[in-house]
Amino acid sequence: MKTFQSPEGGTYYTGRPFQYNNRQYASGVATESLFTQLGFTQVTDPVVAEYDARYYYLYPGETTVRARDLAEVKAERIRSVKSLAFDLLRGLDWLIVRNVEDQTQAVPAAVATFRADVRAAANTYETNITNAADLDAVIAVADAAFPSTAAVSEYLF
């Protein structure tokens, strides 16, 4: 998709329907040649720096990257860590169920420790995200280490 600017300063895109001088144009005719015939000039799309879509967004046609809503980002990061903790714990749930159903089958100490550590890390992470004053603080917390599935092997093997 290429960007064109009308003599009046409006911005138009190839392949998108548009209205100009009280006339409607369909997306199929919004071509480079039509824009040139109408006296539009092609605008070079600016290069936009890379950004992390978890924290920032960019509207189509704009060059300014904007920060996402802080409350929304916090809620998303908390959902993400809860989901990760759930996934880490889920694989070991059968040991807990086995212990509940048959008390002679103890939960291995390494498993109990790992599960407690995952829950504690998730709670700390959530608290730190909740207490973050701004987006930079949320990013700093989010980039901090959190137990991964690789950590399971450190506890169990």
C-alpha cells in the first residue's frame, strides 16, 4: 500500500476506497495512476522504530508510537503471569491428586517446593506489577526473571 497526499493536504492510500472532490472512488480504482492523474503526490512512508506491542501501539498511517493504557497493560501482564503459573503447576497436579486420593503416596519434597516457589513468584510479580507507578516500571517488572518450564528440571532432576 502506498500513501499519497492531495493538493489540499489529505492523506490517501492505494487499494482503499476514498472520497475526493465530492466523488466516491472504490478500492479497486485507488491506484498510483489515478492518484497521479488527480494531482496527488506520493509520500514516502516514514520509518517507524520497532516497538513492543505489549506496551505500545501505532495507528495505521501514523508515525508516533503511543503508550497503551497503564491499567490495561497491568491487567494483561497479570493475566499473563497467572496463565504461566497455571501452566507450570498443571503438569504436576496429578501428584497432588494422587496424594489426596491415597495418603500413602506422598508428594515429593522437590515438587512441593517448586509449586510453592511458582506461587510465591507469581504473587510477587503481581504485587510488583500492581504497585508499578508508570509504564517503564511495569516493563522493568515484566522483564524480570520468572520460573519457566526449564526450571522444573532444576527442582526435579
